[in-house]
Amino acid sequence: MSKRYAVIIATGWFMGLFASASAPAQTETTGQAGPKPATAAGTVPAAANPAHAAAPKATTSSPAKTPESRSAAALALTHEPTYDEGSAQRIKDAAFSYSDIAVRGGWPMIPADAKFALDVQGANDELLRKRLIVSGDLVADKTSGAFDQDVADAVKRFQARHGLAPTGLMSPRTITAMNVSVQKRIRQLEASLERLENMNFGFGQRYVVVNIPAAFAEAIENDVVVRRYRVIVGKTEKPSPTLTASITSVVLNPTWTVPSSIAKTEISAHMRKDPGYLSRMHMEVLDGHDNPIDPHSVDWSGTHTPNFTVRQQNGTFNALGAVKIDMPNPYSVYMHDTNQRNLFSDDYRFDSHGCSRVDNVRDLAAWLLRDQPKWSRAAIDAEIASGRHLEVAMVKKVPVAWIYLTAWMSKDQTVQFRNDVYNQDEQLLEATAEEAAFFSNAAHHPLTAHMVQ
């Protein structure tokens, strides 16, 4: 973290400025066209109000049935990148916008047991309208009336911005998201900004971004998202890391070298219960020179760090599926296919050991290898069908970033929020505050004043 930003946090620059009574009053215009600067009169221009934008199409509770249709549905949401060179500044702008809402008292809470039905008058209809007006999802003059189509469309806009299926129905998850305080939303923006301040990513004409809390990957070209995929990222106890790297190759029909931590715990546990497990899973045990050894000669007690390697052969049974995308990094993680593709249909996609499993990954592979005419999608499919293990080196490496943003604003000024699945936001802000307090105190001490120069 920069010392400059630490001192900013220590002096309460963010919240002090947010609490300024002189801040211009404006609504939180955060839907399909989110926060924009207030006019001189302190009102949001009509064109910036998301309530004037078309509501997202309603979806069913289950996503599309095929990888291609799931990717198409994800891309249809927006072509704006989650992360680009202007992201940090836009997050700052969004934080200022949300500060105005905080100054004016935030938004009302919706009772957890509130009931809403289309065109049926309910006890909490006007409360919901007020909530949606404050967040800019509903136009300001629609303050009264039953839960009608205008309100349902506003709910869809809210849901789309919070990673929920835009059904227009007031589900328990939607009410929970609405009842998150504006102060917490500001903290999410602060934490996301802090992470971006500390990233050093070389944006290229083409690059790939995985936003872990959103569980989506984006292929970006000329500042436009041209592909978007559902991904499965790390479990809460095995979180995916944030990183920047370069994609160096695409591996077709990969083998899987089991990480030693998994071999020590999970593989060993299986072998203790079922000595035939490795054979059934098409796995072999190798010594330090990649020579096969008898599994029965191995200590499967799990008490020692393995002095062997477990490798799974390529095939339909392989945990990496048919494609692996290599991106050398200190965490030894990568992007890959899976033999459990049904998991991509789940809304909760935090189920890996840290790597990122990519839905419709063959499409991503074809995009990555686009400058090699030999490797069209049809050629990739044919090579996979052959069963041969093949590594295709990238002619030009593609930058990739795995980021952890629970709040961001895209170029169309849509502010998005996602759940802090790894509970990292508050931890980061607490650590930032401690470091900031240190630098603040050091600035006034003769022995440490030089540290903040």
C-alpha cells in the first residue's frame, strides 16, 4: 500500500469528505447508467438516471443449458469491462456519489418478511419505491402506487447490478441486498480502490480478467468485452489469489499433476479407504525422475509431505477437462476446463482449490489462439477428439489479471456490487487503518518522520 493512501485513510479523508454538508445532493444513479456528476442545480441529468434505461430481461432461476448459451447470456449483460485503465478513478467517483446518499441518511430498510405482488397493493410498496428511487433504479416522481411494472423493472435493474438474476421478483436474496447499508457499500468501494491502487497490470490490446467475487471471466479487446464466461473459483477455505500474469500456452488434452497439498490430504485419505482409488481415477504415482512407482509402496498416512508425484492421465475423466490455459505465476494456479461442467449452472461458484475453471473454455482457447489460423475452433475440437496431449504456445502472450473487486463502476457508469465471499474487504480496511495510524504517528516523531516523506 502507498504511504500516501495510508495517510489518507488515517486522516479520514474519505469519510470526512463524504460527511461534508456542502456536498452536492444527488441520487445514487447506479443502474444501467449509473452515477454521473450532478448539474449545477445539484440534480442528476435525466439521461444519467438508470430508471430511463431499459430493464434487463427477466430470467428464470436456472441459467441457460449449454456453455455457448450461458456465455452469450453473460455477454449480453454488458460489453463494458470490469477492469480497465480508468477503473480506479471511476471507483473514486462512485464513492463520492454514495457519500451524498450517506449524508442524506442512506436508504430505507425493507422488512425481511415483506410481501410484494405485481399490481397488488401491499403494505411496503411505497417503502420499496423510496428505496429504489434513492438508488436511482426508479425515477423520482414514482413515489406512490402498487407494485407495478415500473417497480418490477426497477427491481430488475437493481438485481442486475448486484449479481442477482433479474427476475423482477422481491426474493429474500434481493431484500438482503437492498438492506446492505450505504456505509458498507462505501467500504466496499474503498477496499476495491485500495486493491487497484496496489496493482501493476500491463493492459494490452487484448487481455483477460477474472473477477473472483463475481465468478466471471472477461476477454477484452480494444477496451470492449468480446467474451464473458462463468467461472468456478476457490472455496472460501482455499481462496483463489489475486495476481497478474501472462498467458503463455494453451494445452489440449492436459494431464493433471496433483498439487502436493491435495496428494497429502485428499488423495491419501482416498487411498487409505480404497487402495484401488488411483487406478480407478486413471492416476499414477511417480518418483522424482517421473518414473512410475508402486502405489502400495507409498506411505498414505498423510503425516508427511509427499516425496512423490501423483499425475492423472488425460481423458474425459481428467479433472482439468480438455483444455488448460497456462499462465506462470508464484501461486501455481491456472485456468482450465473441468469434467464437472454441471457446476457452471450454479449461482454459487466457489468450489475449486484455487484455480479457475472456465465455462465454454474452448471458445476462450480459440480467441487466445486467434492469431494462429491453424487453430480455429474446429481445429481445436478435432485435436481434442483425437485424444493427443498437445501444448500450443502463444505467438504473443496475453496479459491476465485475477482481481478481487466487490464494487466497481464500468465506463457506462453502472455501479456493481458483489458479496465479499472471502471476507477480505474489512480485513484489508482494518490493516490499512493500522498502517495509516502508524504513518500518521510517525510523521510527528523525530526518529520516524523521514518514513513518510
